[in-house]
Amino acid sequence: MPTSQTAPQTTQLSKQPSDTPAQLSTDFSAKISAWGKALGFDALGISNTDLSAAEQHLFDWLGQDYQGDMTWMHSHGTKRSRPAELVPGTLSIISVRMNYLPAPAADATMVLNHPELGYISRYALGRDYHKVLRQRLKKLAQRIQQEVGAFGYRVFTDSAPVLEKPIAVKAGLGWIGKHTNVLSRDAGSWFFLGELYTDLPLSQSAALDEHCGACTACINICPTQAIVAPYELDARRCISYLTIEHKGAIPVALRPLIGNRIYGCDDCQLICPWNRFAQHSTEPDFSVRHSLDAPHLIDLFCWDEDTFLQNFTGSAIRRIGFERWQRNLAVAMGNAPTSLRILQSLQKKLAQTHSTMVREHIIWAIAQHEQPKSSQ
């Protein structure tokens, strides 16, 4: 999923002591890995800062305008692909992953097959992951500091210009799948990533081989055909982008393809064979809140802004705001089976809303139910 640009998550940045041993290598890296697992990370790896191959891929991607409204992908120049430009003195990057698939939760495929329900990407069913990973990474840095003394570091969790997926690959946490997500043989793709930039000369983890083979299941299943080629995603067509990052009206041609997906899309992950090996999260913060694993569209559409803000306190969903939330729900309501309750809910909200964008989507949704079924 294309990610948002949030404020950098930082910790103290100290000058590396001149007597820090250059041989902080294999044994010490193994200690870091053990500390990371003790803090709840499901895997940890270490990479250097050479992202030249990923940099060229990024520039090629931007050259196709695949980023859509995500202007921040341009704005930092090479800081995204050259870590030492973002954090001077960076020598090594500690990359971590944490499983997020909640258990128990309603079956995702069942929800997608019931269009009167709303589908929310599995990563957003619990509390906002940014805080969870950030605090754990800070604790990891503090543990390292106990061993080596003051050192320079900075924590990132889907924040600031960081190429987290290529970094994770270099650190041996997996490989990039054809859907552009990181895949692992023992964990699939249902996990978050986080990074700790350091000025310590750490030994690197071994990168893993790719194991997608000839499989194109993720490409074939994409509802909007956003995966335009293996390893190439046009965010402008991606449902995750359209329902989360995109601030304007959703293109009319894509609305019927969105179905009942009201925040994000997991289709390419649900179909991936490697996710048969995915592990459920044991992190309480990632447990389902407010029955969001299988909510009824009409119930969600009845929320006012105060209810939205209250229910999504501490949730990643809150940042899209009430207007985009209503926009997404209006599209899903337009795609739902026609009923008197659906029409009444749409008409009531149309009379209440002051948002031009939401009104436009509600009017579209009403039209889907008023036109003859044969012409839809």
C-alpha cells in the first residue's frame, strides 16, 4: 500500500564516540536481534545504506506519475534513497517487522463477499501501529546504548522519506513481491516495518532469494488492475491509495470496482500463496476494535463527526478525516444491494452534509440504485 508522509519520529541524535569499537560485528548484531525479539519484533535484520538500485526504481516510478497526489514522494530529492543525506553519519540501518494480522477476526473473504458490510484493511482494525513500533524501537536503541554508550540514531515508522521496503529486503526480512509488498516465506506479508538509522558500524544480514516464481495471482486479482506489471504499481488506480491517500473525488470509472472496500484493500495479500504461512499477531494493540472486522455500512454511515473522532481515537483511520470517510462509505453504499434502508440512509445524509465532495458521491450512489439493474 502507498504510505503517507507523517512527521519524522525521532530520538536523541548523539555523536558516535571515537572509541566505539569497529568490530561491532557478527556477535553484536546477534545480540541486537535477540533484544529485538524480546521487545516483540517478529524479525530483525541489518543493512548498509547503499540503496542505489532502489533509487533508480523510485525515479522510474515517479517518472510515470504513478504517485498520484503523493507529492511528498518528489519533495525530498535523494534523501529518501540516500540515508546519510537524511540523517548525516548513518552507517547502518536496523530493520524490524511485526506481525499485525489480528486473531480472532471475521474472515476477510466473507466480508468482501457480503456487500452490505464494509471492508477495512486488516492492518487498521486495531490501534495505530506507528506508536507501537516507535516505542519498541526507542527501547531497542536504549538497550543498545546500555551496551556501547551514547550513539547516534533516529527512529522511523512509516515516517519521513525512508525506503522501508528496499531496506527490509537488504536486511534479509524478505523480498519484494510482484504486488510491491515485502514477502517472507515464514510470515507472508501481514506485517509492519520499522527502521532504526544508526551511526554504528554493524555487520549486515544476508539478503534472501526471491520466491514468487511464475505466480501472477496478485496481478490477476487486483480489482482495479493497479498492478500494471510485475513489481510496478500505479497508485492512481490502487484502492488503498484512492480510499486513504487521495483527497479528492474518486474517479467515476473506478467506483464500481471498489465494491465494499471503505479503507484500504488487501486483495493482493489475501490471494498470495505465501500468506498461508502468515502468523497471527499476539500484540493486544492490534486486536479488533469497535467490531470493525465486519461492520454494516449503514451503521457506519449513520455516524456523525463526533462519533467518528471518538471511535477512531488512536486509530490509523482517523487521519483521513470525516469527509473522506463519508466519501468512501458513499461509494460502498452505491455498490451495495438496493434496499429501502440504503436509499433512505443516502438521502438522509445528502440532506445533512455540507461537503460538496461527499454530496457528489452520495448523488452518484443514489443513481446506482435508481437506474434499472440491467443498465448497471
